[in-house]
Amino acid sequence: MHRLLGIAILVISLGGSAGAETWILEARGVPFDDASPAVPLSYAALDDAARPWRFCVLYPHLKDAYWLSVNYGMVEEARRLGVAFDVFEAGGYPNLSRQIEQLKGCASEEFDAVILGAVSYSGLTAEVERIARLKPVIAAVNDIDDSGITAKASVPWVEMGAAAGRFLAERHPRGSAPVDVAWFPGPQGAGWVTFVEAGFRAALADSSARIVATRFGDTGTEEQVLLVEDVLETMPDIDYLVGSGPTSEVAVPILRARGLEEKIGVVSTYLSHAVYRGVVRGWILAAPTDSPVLQGRLSIEMAVRALEGTLATRHAGPPVWTVTPDSVGIQVTQGTLAPASFVPVFSMDAVADPSVGP
């Protein structure tokens, strides 16, 4: 059901650049509580913004295609609504102090609101609370302590991990022959990693799959190459490598170079361009997607609504669905990933005509 629903979301939300749009989302029954029930939401997007607002946008990094897709969604929605933004990226999850300094810069009067993709769950709380006394702060994608947050465009990352875990559990139900899994959750301390890991481990509890190695690390490809190669050197009989988009991206060529692509399966906890190509070619078995393009668009929407006094939904995001070789198609690339030709946009001015590109 989620697979079909996911396709519907993306076709509806990306069906045109002008005029009213309706997005199929899930709101949380209790805002900022990912454990609260999901409430299906038919979200009527704004036609335009009342003023050419300017947003200070912070990303953890732009080192992989996931955040590039978030950026693309923001560009599309900012252009459609006639608002502006400037992007500052921390350069990676270890760089909390850099993001704190960038957040301080968002206090400038040139910015009307902040959209924050956080590198840490709680490390930015004090500065968020200070900024929130001056302007709205919208959390985007990554989970964060909700103190001071005006709204959140995100999905429960527990569900992302659980979706990957359920895929393995369905292949290897309890009582079947045991299989060994190497698990690469992501950067230790990042807001989303704790939740992904909890969901993944819980979903595997009723299966024959067992986690025999866990490797935390930044989502840069160099770091992930070292982690994957370390596991393969020490545990050559592993059955699955499961981890973030960059983990899965580097695992494919490493396994092929070692002649292990038929022996060891790869599962990603989220979708990127390279992961999608791997799924299409059968090299990656599955990847849940949280539709990062739509999350980027929704964060812009929430910032505009917060400023204009029309913010009714404080916490929502797209439903999570799983992409496999049986469910790939043009809807996936249109709705969850930036076009292959897209390059990051770090600064965008408001345009009078929303049909004009940045």
C-alpha cells in the first residue's frame, strides 16, 4: 500500500509549477512526537507568498545526493512561491560547532525565518531557542529537540530503519536459516541515526537475521569505503551489508571488485541517485524513501505559513515507502530525487514571475 501511495504523492505534488497543488502527507497526531499516530493529510499548498521572504537555510552537508534532492525541492518551491533563500552547509555531521556559528548568522535581519537541517539532535538547542525569539525556526528532515522549533517537515526515521529491517525479515522469517548482517547506521550522535537504528533492530527482532557487526561513521564516501572494507576483511562470510545511502553506494563496486556481488546482499536505509541506479540494476535489493524533494518543498511552505500566520500543520512529511527492483519507475526519479543535471543552489533571490527559474 505504501509503495502505491508513495507514487501517488509524488505525481500529485510535482505535477506542475503553477497554480494550486495538493500533496498527500502524513501529519503526526501529536506535533513533534514521531511515536504518535500518523494522520493522513491532503495538504493544499499555497499559490504564492504574500511577500518575497528570505530564508536562512542550514544543511549538514551536500556531500551526497540526498541533500541535493532536498535542495532541489526548496529551489522548486521557493521559485513557485516567489521567495528567496541562502544555504549554508556544515560540511558533515562532526561539524557541530560550525553549524552553531552558521545558525548564529541566521539571526541577521536580512533573514525572515530559518530552515534547519541539523547535524545534532540536542547540540543546537540553546541557539535554536535564542533564534526562535526573533523569527520562526523550521526543522527540515533530521530529527531535533523540539525546544524552540516552530514546525517540522520530516518523517519518523524510526520508520526508515524499520522499512529496511522489514525487508530482511520478510526474506528471512524466524525459524529459517540464520543470516549475518553488517550494520552501518551512520554518524554516531546525528539526530536521525539513533532512530534509524532503533527501527531497524526492532524490525529484525522477529526474523532469522542477526546483526554481527556495527560500524558508525560519517556519510562521506571515503569514510564508508574504509568501514565496508574493514568488515569484509574481518568477516568475509557476511550475508548482508545494510546502511545509509553512501554505504550502499560504495558497497556495490567493492563487492563487484571482490567477486562477492552474488554472495552478499546490499540494502540501503534511504534512496539516492546512485542507490536508485543500484536498485534498477539489481545490485541493491531495497531502499526506503522519504521523498526528500517533497520534504524540501514542505519546509519552504511551512516557513512561509509561519510568517504569514497560516501555519495549521506543525509537523508532517511524506509517507515512507520502499523501492525495490519490482517498484522502480519514472515516478521515483520525478518525485524523490533531483534531476541528474541539477547542481546545488546556494543563493536564490525572489523572482516576480514564479515560472522563471533561479
